Amino acid sequence: MEIEKARLIKKEEVSAGLFIFDLESKAVSRKALPGQFVQIRVWDSFDPFLRRPFSIAQVDSDTFRIAFRIRGKGTKILALTREDDYLDVLGPLGKPIPAYEDRNIVLIGGGVGIAPLLFLAQKLAVKNRLFIFLGARSRNELLFLPDFKQLTNHISYITEDGSFGKIGLVTDLLTTLPTNPLVFTCGPIAMLKALQKTLTPITVYGFLEKRLGCGTGLCFGCAVKKRAGGYLRVCKDGPVLNLNEIEI
């Protein structure tokens, strides 16, 4: 974990208010593993004071990629960043997802939550069988679809407006799953809750999105309650947690 000045080398607004940033940072890209995230200070002022967390969607030798939607003051400011500007980045943070072999891996992504599943898919595709289900508001928001298609033929997608694929939500696609699946998902809380309920007793690991304070586990501002008692910290014990074990 380091504080790094990362240069924005490419900025793309793929849909209204939805951005993909490619950032240059050897310190982050060469250490990052699937499931990890970075904390970005959106500008030099103390308002907003806290850094904003972003899952890592993809890495190259010297660069890493994030995707985000404008949701509040912090992301609105971040969206104004220009190519060749530098951002203050802390990371990589969080607990990486373990490596697996010879498993039926199911990835379920909704909206911006599709982004971190790409990094995971690229790592797991080598020694596992991938089954991917993606849903978004529109065709433009089905992030990184060509990249996912390169990894598996078992891919289904859906849009809320019907601009690409069927009309509906990603949960509508889950009529058939492979045997003994290992499920990872990322998307809106409503989607995670639906999967938590409908896929039981299948174990589902979810990328959780929370407002973070320190991002390192010290402040406990991102704690989630365990069903068996006690708490987990999203930033330190996650952000990928077993949804069957927590209250969301």
C-alpha cells in the first residue's frame, strides 16, 4: 500500500455521467490483485475531505483502470479531471480474492459493478470455466463486453431499455447455473440482496460498496454485521465478502 501520484492517461465518458479512467501508476498496477481497490483524493481541497474508493477493473504493466458513475460531490469533481492531470491515489487496498482451479466460476455484474469482475475474470479464466451474466441500463453501459467475450463463450447479457439483448434485469438471466458453482457478484445493493435470497444455499461472494473513511481498517466506519455475531470491515476483510454470512 502506497500513496502515489497517478497520471490520467485516458478518460472516456461511455454514457451520460459514466466514466472509465486509465491511470498510470506502476506502484498500483504491479501489486494489485482481483478484489482490491484504491482510494482517490478527488482534488487538493479539504471539501470533500475523505478519499473516494474505486474497485480496480483492469491492470496492465504500468496502468490500471477504474469505472465510476457521478453520484455526488466527490465523483462530480473527479469527472472534471483532465487527461495528463495527476491524482493522489492510495492503494492497492483490501483483501484479494484467492486463486482457484478447475471450478465453475459464475460472475454476475450489474451496471458499474461489471467493472471489477473483468479483472477477476481475466485471472480466473486460465484455470477455470467461466459463466458470465451482465446487466445494465443500456448497451453503452455494458462495460468491457468485448473483453469478457474473449474469455468465455458462456456469456449472457441484458439491458433495462432493451437496446442490447433481452429487456430486464440481470437476475432474470439466472434460470440455469452450472453444477457446484462458485459465484461472485458486484452491483447495486438491491441486486445483491436479491441474489442473497434467491441463490441460497449457493455461496455468493459480493463486492460491497460502502462509504469508507480510512480505507485501512482503523476507523471501523465501513463495518457490516455478521449474521453469527460481530462485524466485518469492508475495507480490510473485504471488499469481497460472503453474502450468506452478513446482513446487507
